[in-house]
Amino acid sequence: MMTGFLLAIFGTLLFSLKSIFIKLLYIEGLDADTVLVFRMALALPLYVFILISLLKKSPEKSQFIKQPIVFKILALGFLGYYLSSLLDLKGLEYISAQLERLSLFTYPFMVALIGFFLFDEKITKRLIMSLIIGYLGLWLVMGQEEKLTNNNVLLGTSLVLGAALSFSLYVLFSKPIIKQVGSILFTSVAMISSSLIVFIHGGLFIDLNTLEITNTAWFWLFLLAIFSTVIPSFMLTEAIGRIGPTQTGIVGTLGPIFTIILAIYWLDEVFTSTIFIGILMVISGVLLIILKPAENLRNSK
């Protein structure tokens, strides 16, 4: 159990650096499509190597590659590592790293709403209150950022919320498959499949003849691919398998706080009292969900 929580914590912290690396890449002149493609291009060889090594070490695992279950993994890879990444990257073109991570901070709300619509779970008064407080706080931060930047903050936030929804579906539906095939096989196949989709996307939207990537951009791409993609993807998948999606999602709420601190001191993003109040409201809304049901959390393990 402790190992699962440690994996979730460190995986979350590494994933939290993603927003910072992406913003630094945008400063270097790259756009969302280019970052998406080259991030996966650098990460793909490692996933292929890990998958081949796993199949050599455990030949019995190859049976899952030949079964219909692999198509479920492919679909989940599309949701969790292509669609979610694309929407998140596009959103970061319009909003700050702070607002992006705060939008993802509403992840527990997504899980609760998915539970209501897909699994017939009850909507309680506490949940309704948490949704109102949390999303009012997010709206407050959005309004403040729109005044400060004049960017299309609504579009950017909507894209990131779409990314959060896509990844929430990935997390919820992946747990039973992870338990069946193992986290390493699952993550490798999901990431390889999503990489192929990403390359098709790149072929449609990137002109390699006019593309220029600086040495600094290559450095940030390498850090993004290895330390904010490959390593945390295995950590979080293993955490889901060990402690479940609910607890992994709860630990994931640490990520935005870490990102906000880095965004202020590394990217010089503006931080005002209004933004602070909005953040407190979102945190309070999330805490209303995650601190209430100690018994429910035990039952979900």
C-alpha cells in the first residue's frame, strides 16, 4: 500500500513539471502540435525497449498481445495519452501553467460525475456543494487571468477540462485491465499505440521542411519526454493497479500546488490575491469530496 502511494506522489510531481517544460518550449517558438509529436518521438524507443524486454523476460505475457484485450488498451491509450495530451497542450497555448494545473485539479469532480452518469452512483448534497465551490473558484481565477492577459482564457480552460475528462475516463477504465495484464505491459502498449496516432497527427499538421528546433528546445523536449512522460507514466499506472484510481486521483491533487509554485518563481507568472482566493476555493471544493468518505475510500481499495 505504501509503495503505491509513493509511486503516486512521485509520479504526480514529475507530471507536474510537464506544464513548466511545455511553457518553456513555447517560449522557444514551438507550438502544441510540434511538442506533442516530438515528445512522443523521444519517448517511443524507451517504451518499445521496455515492452520487448518484458516479453523476453515473461514470454507468457505475449498472449495478451494476441487477445481482444489489446484493443481495449489501444482505445485507452488514445484517450489517456493522445486526446488528453493534445487538448492539454492546446489549452496551454491560451492560459497560464497555474490555471492549467488548477483546471486539472478538479479531477475528483470529474471522477464523481463520471460515477454518476456511468455507474449510477449517488449525487449527494456534499458533492453538489463541492462542485459549486470548486468551479466558482476556477471561474474566479479565469476571470482574473482574462483581465491580466486578454487571452482566450475560456477556450484554453475548456480544452484543459476536456483533457482532464479524457484522462479521468482512462484512469477509471484502465484499473481492471492493469490488474489482468500488469502495469508495465499495459503502459507500454498504450503509449506505443498513442505514439502511432500522434505521428499520424504530426503528418497532417506539421511541416517538417520549415520546422526549426533550437538546442535549448531539444533539452526541454528531452526532459519532457523522459521525466514528465516515460517515468511518471509507469509510476502512475502501477499506482492505479496498487491503490486504485480514487486514491491515485486524490494524491494527484498535490500536482497543481507544485506547478503553481514553479510557475510563479520559474516562469514569472502573475499571482494575485484574487487568484489565491480562487485557488483556495478549488482546494476547498476538492477537499469536500476527498476528506468525507473515509469508509468509501476503504471500500474502493
